[in-house]
Amino acid sequence: QVQLAESGGGLVQAGGSLRLSCVVSGGTFSTYTMGWFRQAPGKEREFVASMRWSDSTTRYADSVKGRFTISRDNAKNTVYLQMNNLKPEDTAVYYCNADSRKVLYWGQGTQVTVSS
């Protein structure tokens, strides 16, 4: 059974940084396209960033380009989201997902709150 566990969220002032981690247990991490999504109160879950398993191609939402960086460590079964120059509008629950091309797995999420 594949399980995802996010960590690293917290409260930070605008302009600050956080690094989120997502550890994947079970399955074959190196073959999963990994992604980060977020959901703010009263809003739908939205795409933030992803990294393709085959060639590490990355994609970012326009709202985070130049501020957020996704990376992965296959030896640690972990994907990271480095978030710099955080803004109050980045406040949300952040979720990682693993796409095996057959099943989409989700973590429970970690709260990120950015104060102005």
C-alpha cells in the first residue's frame, strides 16, 4: 500500500521561506510523477508544481514560478517543495501526490500560513 506523508508546514511571515517534504512509502517511488497541490479555505484544490519521473521535467503554476522549486531524492523516496518569498495568498493546505499512471495517491496535507 502506497502512503504519502507531508511535513514542513507552519506559520511564516511574508517574504519568508519554508521547505515541505513528502515521504512516500510502498510502491516504486522512482517511477511516480510527483506533484504538489494546495487548497485554500473556500477554494478548490489547485496545482502548484510537478516533476515527471522519467526525465525530471518540472512544471509550475504561474503564481509560484520563480519562487517555488520542486525536487526529489529517489534514494530517500522524498519529494520537496522549496518555497521562497512567500505571500499571504500562498496560505493553504499543501498536498503531495504520486501518479503511478494507474493510480493517483494523496497525502493528508500540511498547513502553510503566511502572515502579512
